[in-house]
Amino acid sequence: MQTETLFSSTIAAVSTPRGKGGVALIRISGEEAAAVAGRCFFPKCGKSIGELEARRAYFGDIVSGGKVIDDGLCTLFRAPHSYTGEDMAEISCHGGMLVTQRVLEAVFAAGAVPAAAGEFTRRAFVGGKLSLTKAEAIAEILDARSDAQLEIAAAQRRGALSEKLEEAEKELIALCGAVYARIDYPDEDLGEISDDEFADRAAAVLRRLEALASTYRAGSAIFEGINTVICGAPNRGKSSLYNALAGEDAAIVTPIAGTTRDTLERDLPLGRVMLHLVDTAGIHGAADEVEKIGVARAETRVRGAELVFCLFDASQPFSDEDAALCELLSGIGAPKLALLNKLDVKCGVFTIPARYRALFCAVIEISAKSGEGLDRLRETVEDLFSVGAIETSNGAVVTNARQFAALTEARTCVGDAIHAVRSGMGADVASSDLERAIATLGELDGRRVSEAIVSEIFSHFCVGK
């Protein structure tokens, strides 16, 4: 990718959220950023835009069609000392929707073109200001819906994952370099690297890559979320649990069995895990046609779940409907938690029969009404997906499928190299596998990556970032 080919234009966009606010910010980036700003912003100090000191805010008039439409501040950033690495200007105006639109139109009339989604960050990536994992971290910061997401994304933005990847790549390059130098310059005293040393050093890198890859289970649970289904026979408190986890009355709750007839869905954090939570109709032998549809949908969602919360009424004996539900769950491989609800009115008569206990990873007593037991539920879910062992504020965590796939490929290549050298093929042959691993790590962090992958990643950004 060539920066001058991709980014010959000067772009602009509103970088603050749409709506009424105190201040709005219009961001401009490109070779003509200062010239564009100079055609619509006139500093009160009497200097031209070109005479302004970089990285200082200047007060002035914002002009369109010869008329002053607002006053505000303009700050210049000279390449390469800017977010994108290009010349940039940022104009701050009053935050009304109409005035912001008029200022943006003035910037376009001055020669800028509309920025595409994520184009500012894409320019920063192409210009070498950001690695690809750091760019992804910025998107994760913007989209964060939990403290855990925000902490990990901030650490990735500081380079927690990039640094680990770079360390592994440098060691593999050093290994290949040592082998090829010995082959290309046999008469030079460059030192010998034995096959055993080659294998040991490659194995050390493999352990680092495996340690990184092992964080994906937790990273996926925190960022991509777990498809979690609440199920149970009618009137077990499923909707009450859904409301308790949502923190509001999102589902209708009544003492009447069968109140919920369709699925309700919401993304919400449970501790450090993001749940794609689904509330379902009570599973039973429904006679009503509408209820039958709801039950069928509930069973379908349970079969496709990654995690199942199975509710039982702890105040009543284990019933035939509970047994039928357990039979359904017996054919499902996802982790299942038995939640004994109504702890606040429990009479000590409920027990799960021995033949069904092995279905569940844990049995947790809760009260959806009072919230008792929900802390243990949170801890159990975090442990199930290895989140409890993750250091969110400083640790390197693999957070998406693209990163994990590249790490998996790199691990395979390094493993092939170790196998080759230990099978007697020699370090020179094994080095070709390490070269593939190096290329894959470069793709993971963006040093060698296809245009299609870059476009896909930045398409998820908002305009103005």
C-alpha cells in the first residue's frame, strides 16, 4: 500500500457525536489541511493560518460564502506530529446540529472531501503511526460497553499485544538470520548454531505464542460475547433473572405461567464477560398454538447456545417438566449452569436427581428477586471462560478471531520447524517454516497485510475517527 496513492486527498469529518452539545469538532487531514482551514477560518490575532504556531488553539471567525457563520478555535498539527502523521487542522465550533453542519460544509467548499469510516485511523496505520492491533484497540475503546473491555483496549492501545508479537517476530528473524548467515558465508567466523539450539530457541518462541493464544477464550468472552440462553419450565423466574441481569424491567413478569411467549435479547456485561443474553418462553408441552411456537423457538435457541442458564424453582419439588428440560439439555454440548431460583422462599424440598447432576458445570442457588447468588453466578461464568486469570489493565490479550487465526497459523509454522529439525532435516530446511511464521506475525500486526483485511477492519470505525 502506497500512502501517496491511497491518500492524495485532504479529508474532513465531524469527530464529535451527532446531536446538540456544547462544542463540536471538525477534523481535517491531508497535505492541504492548513490551506483548507485557512479558507474558512480567520484568526482574531490577525495572522494567516500559515503563520500560526502548531499545537496551539487560536480563536477566530468561521466563514462560509463571505459570511461569518460562527466563531471558534482552530488548532494545527504539522506532519508527522499528528494523529494521522499528516498535516491536520481541528476546528472547534458551537455544538448545535445546524451550525456544525454549516461549518463542515464550509470546510468541504474550501477543498476538503468527506472522510470515509475510519479513514483518519487508517491513515495513521498506513503512515506507521499505529500497528494494526493498536488500530483495532482504538475501535474497541470506541465500542467499549464494559470496564473490562475498556481496560484491555487501553492496554492494547499502549502496545501490550504489539510488543509481545514484535518480540516473538524478532527472535524468529534472528534465528533465521543466524542459519542463513552460516550458509551464505561459510568462511566467516559467524559462530555456529546447532540444531538443538535452533529447536530450543524456536520452542521458547512457540511457548510465548501459545501463551498469547490461550488468552483468546477470555478475550472472546469479554469482547465478542457469549451466546447465553436462559431456559426453564414455565414460571421458574427466567424473566426475573433477565431483568436482574439487565438492571431494569426489560421483560414482563407476572405470576401467570407462560407470560413470556417469544425470545427477548440483549447484550450486557456479567462481571467481565459480555453476554448475548436471550430470555425464552417456558419449555413445556404447550397446547396453545402461539405457546407452541414460543416453545419451539426456545428449544432452537437452547440448541445453538454457547452457555445455558437452566432455571429451577427451588421452592417446589423437581417436576416432570424439569426432567423433560434436562433430557433436552443432555444432547447439548455447551456449558450448562443449574440455577436454583427463589432462594428467598426456598422450602428445602428441591433436589436435582443424581442422573441429571452431571449435566451441569455448577449448581448455584440464587434469588432473581433479591439478587442473592448473582455474584457467585458472575464468578462462575468468568471462571468457565478463563476470564478470572486475565490481567485486564496491562496484559496482552487476543480479542478477536482474526488475531487468533493468525496466531494459530504462526504456532503451526513454528511447530513444523521444530519437528523438521528434530527429525534430522536440518535448521536450514526448518527455517523456511519460520519464514512463514514471521510473515504471519507481520500480517497479524499489520506490517504485511492485504488491502482487503485492512478495509474490513477500518470499515467498522465511525466517520471522524
